[in-house]
Amino acid sequence: MRKWIYTGYQESNDNPKRKNLLLRIMLVTLLSMLMGIGGLLFLTYNQKVVADNYSNSIDQNFSNVKYMNNISQALYRHQALIFQYMGAVEDREKREEIQEITAGLEAEIEDSLEKLNENLKGTDYDPYYHSIYSGFKSYLKNISYVFYFSNKEDTATAVYYMESALHFCMEKVNESVSELSVRIAADMDEADRVMAQRIRFAQESSVLLIVLLAGFSFITMIFCFRIFDSLVNKDALTQVDNYEKMQRDSVRLKKYGKFENFTGVACNIKDFKYFNQQMGDKTGDMILIRYAASIAAFLQKGEKIARNGGDNFILLIKQERVPQLLAFLQNMEISVNTSEGIKKLMINSRCGLYRIQQQDSLREVVNACYLALADARMNAALDYVWYDRTMHENMVKRKETIVQCKKGLKQREFVVYYQPKVNIVTNMLCGSEALVRWNRDGELVLPGQFVPVLEEEGYITELDFYVFEQVCRDIRDWLQRGIEPVRISSNFSKLHLRDSEFGSKVLEIIDRYQIDSKYLEIELTETSGYDDFNALVAFVDEMGRHGIYTSIDDFGTGYSSLSLLKDLNVNVVKLDKSFIDHIEEADEAHEKMVEDVVRMINDLHRDVICEGVENNRQADFLKTVNCRQAQGYLYDRPLPHDAFEYRLKNPLYSC
Ligand code: C2E
Ligand code: MG
Ligand code: MG
């Protein structure tokens, strides 16, 4: 069954949308990484600077306090000793001892002052130091007078200097010390406050950084999710769901008993090949993207679209919305950017529809839709075809035909009949067409029963070469037996044009049988809306270079136009039977049209032959419009080998 699903080509994953997403995800990841690293470095550095500053300022303030304490304590001890000195009037020994201790204390104070100076130099505290220093120095000066007058036993003067040392000098020192202490304490409070502020700042920055990083990670996750979704569930080009996603959705719908509420639709863009080849792959891609987007926009919640390769789309649409969908798909207008600016295209769709049953799987639904679509493709008049059971039976029959045909080819069950072509002016045999018949278990099967099937399934090419080789073999045989053959045309399916070796394969067979090109003609049908015209032109030219005739078969049935002949150097145009079918009805306009067509073909210096001539009226009419060759039951039906050989020997017709 899987074989029946046309999967078409799959686009590579490097479409611009996906690339864009990948670039964005990389950018966001890089940004979050840089932000994270930068933020952490900044925070760490900031914390270190703050901590260093804080500990320096605390250390310095502590040591300043310590020096000031030393100075104060030493001064108090110093004063007490001076009082003792003054009291020890008679005791010389004690006085000497006290003088020695005070000298030590003074040195201690000097030392502390020096360290204090080192710390305070150049700072706001410098004036305090100088005040302490000068207070201390004047204290010492007064104390030296105290010593002096005490030694002279002038107690009153010594007391005077002592008082002045205490009142003026010491007060100055104490005042400065206490003011400095207050400022240092305030500074330490300030340092604490700044530290607390900085810590708060660091905490807030960390929170902000974490929030930003979380935000970036969230965005990255969304992008990642979109990429994942796009890779796993979306079609690379159109960004609608892929078949696998629809498969998963259908399983869920079945689980909840909703699958049978839908109708399966297989859609296909009419003449997409034409758009693709005429306007280029890029425009073709753009059409697919816009087409898919338009349908996706039309769908309601719950309805689905998936691309199934090429221009094939599968839809699951609510049953009651099918008429709306079919109307929507008719004459859809799509704008595309081309090198000549924005173009508006009318896009039509072919659809195969299937009403989903409870027990169906998506695979079965899609198969049914494709069978209906194949019917729509075959029937030019129908754009929408509903599946019915006979399609499946036909499909099975066709498979059977193919298997049997392949077997028949191996066992050489196919025979070639020859239908004469007649010059209706001279009534002489002037050519012939080789037509295949299948001798299937003794019954002669006509090509209408198997050629279209083989053509659809792509197996016709083998049969065409089989017939062509048989024609060459027969011509060789007639020549060897001294029977002069006529030019014999063989039908070749246009599927051959997809094979770049087609021309050389034909030439190889001709070469193998050593047939003069004047005995051969290749018939190609031009019935579809668009085929690879360039390949057709190239093939016709190649045959022309080797003197092999080419003809357009069934001219007038498809989209063939006279303007096509301008670029296509075929030698013969075979007018379809429909041109003369109703000639008896004396439809003047029609007769005029046939006359004009024949004249134009003649003017283009191409031979013209009419197929399906069944009566003399038709033959006479052809003569009046200057169509000099005919093929049809009036002269001969397709003849088996021997009967045709007889005709070769008796080429004059009596009618
Ligand atoms: P065709 O190439 O257009 O061949 C002409 C068909 O019209 C033949 O049908 C022929 O028997 C039929 N015919 C000829 N004169 C008359 C007439 O006066 N009245 C009527 N009603 N029909 C007439 P046939 O042999 O059944 O072939 C049908 C088609 O099958 C051919 O149409 C050709 O397209 C295809 N075919 C036949 N042999 C081959 C082959 O070897 N390769 C390919 N690719 N196609 C072939
Ligand atoms: Mg033909
Ligand atoms: Mg024909």
C-alpha cells in the first residue's frame, strides 16, 4: 500500500527560516553567556574592591584609635608621675627614677605620634594630629619648667607650670583626641553603611543577573523548542505539518473517537509543473509556501494540513466544511515575487476526497484520497473526485495488468499490427502505423486496455521499444525478401522524454537492424497541458539530423496549438479523428476551422494526415481542404503482419 503514496522530493533542511532561527538561538546563547560571565566578573570584582576598602579603612581606624589610646594612657601616667615628682621634695633618688620613667613614656608617646602621623598625613585628620602634636610639645615644655622649678624648690612656680601644662596643653591634646575619636567612630559607621549598601547592591545585581539569565535561557528554550518542532513536525519548505505529524495527530483523534468527523482530502496544484518550469524553482517554492499558508489560514481549529512531498497536500477537514473548502480551492489567487515584480497567479487544485470511517487509519485514508486524486488527474473535466470502492478494485486490476504485461513482454505475447496510411489523391498506400496488440491467452487485447495503465505506472517505455524493434525487424525481413516497405511510424509515449538517452536508444536499434531512416517515423502525442517542451524539441531535432521523421499524434485533442509547430520541427501532423467525426452534419464553422488548420500546417511545410477516416464523405472533405493523406477503417483496419505484407504488394486502393 505504501507504494501508492506519492512522496515526491523532500527539500533539504537548510531553508532560510530555519537558518534564521538557528542564528538567533546562537546569538541569544552567546549573549546570555557573555552576560553571565561579565556579570559574575563585575560582581566578584566589585565585592573584592569593597571588601578591601572596608578592611583597609577598618584596620587603619583601629590602629589610629590604638595609638590615641596609647598616647592618652601614657600622658595620664606621665602626669601622675610629675605630681609624684613634685611631691618628692627631699627624695633625689626618687626624682631621678621618675624622670627616667617619664622620659620612657615620652618616647612611647613620640613613637605613637609618629605612627599616627604616618596614618593621618594628607587625610582630613591631619589638623587633629598637628593639634595633638603641638599640644603635647607645649605640655612637655611646661613639664620641663615644672622639673626646673621643682628642683629649685620653687613649688609655687612649678605648680603654676604644672597647671598650665594640664589646663592649656593637655586640654588641647584631649580635645583633639576626643574629636578625632568621634570622627573616626563616625567614619567607621560610614564605612559600615557603605559596606552594607554595597552588599545590598551586590545582592540586587545578582538577583537581576539571575533574572536576566533566566530570561535569556527562557528565550533560548523557546527558540530551541521552535527548531525542534520545525525539525520534527514541520515540512522544511512550507512550514505546515509533515506527514509524520499528521500521523501522530490522527492517532490522537482516533483515541478520542473524533477521526470519523473528518474528511480526508488529497490536494494537488494543477499545472504546478508548468509554473515550476516556466517561472523557475524559486517561484515554484514560493507558490507552494503561499498555497500551504492560504489553506492553513482557511482551516479551523482541529482541522489539519500536511505536505506529502512535491505539490501534494493532505487535509483533514470537518465533514460539513467540505463544500466551503472546495469553493475556496477554486481559483485561489496567489501573489509571488518574480524578477518582473509581484505577479498574481490563479491557482487551481485537484482533489481526491474520502469520508473517513471509524476503523480507518490515516494510511488507509490517504491511500483512498490518492486513488480518487488519480481519477481526478485522468479526468480533465473533474477537479474533485470522491473515493469509491471501484477505485480500489481498479487499482488492484491495474496492478494485475502490470504484472501480466511484464510477464507478457518476457514471453513475447505482444504482436504488432500495421494500419496503412493512404494518399487519398492517388489512392496509394503511402505509409503505415505500427499498433500493438496483446495476445493474452489467445484473446487479442487492444492497447486501450493496457497502454494507459503502463503509461501511468511508467512501464510503457519497455513496450514501445519492444514494438519499435519488431517494426525494424519486420522492415529488415521485407527488404531481405525483396518487398519494398513504406514509412512505418511507431508510437512512443512522452514519458521517454524524461530519459536523456532516448534519442541514442532509438538510433542504436536502427543501427542494429541497419534500417534506412526513410522507412521510419516516430509518433509522439502532445496531449497534456505542459510537458518538457525543450526535451521534445531536442529529440525532434536529433531525429531530424538523422533523417528520421517525427510526427505529432492526436493533434487537436490536447493543448496542442499551431504556434507549437513553429518551434517544433516535426515532419508530420496527425489530425485527430475528432476533426472529421461530425463532418456529415454540415457544420460550416467546423469545416472552415479544419480547412484553416490544414492550410496553416501546409503553409508551415509539414505533412498533414487525418486519422479515423471511416467513409468517403470524410475522405472527399479532406481532399477539398487539401489534406492528402488519411488513415482509417475506410481503407484498412490495423492489419496483422501477413495481411499488411499483402497490402505492401498491392498498394492501390479501390475506394
Ligand atoms: P493512435 O496512435 O492514435 O492510433 C490510432 C488508433 O485509432 C488505433 O487504435 C486505431 O486502431 C484506431 N483507428 C484507426 N482508424 C480508425 C477508424 O477509422 N475509426 C476508429 N474508430 N478508430 C480507428 P488502437 O490500435 O486501439 O490504439 C489506440 C492507441 O493506443 C493509439 O492511438 C496509441 O496512442 C496507443 N498505442 C498503440 N500502440 C502503441 C504503442 O506501441 N506504444 C504506445 N505508446 N502507444 C500505442
Ligand atoms: Mg499513433
Ligand atoms: Mg492518433
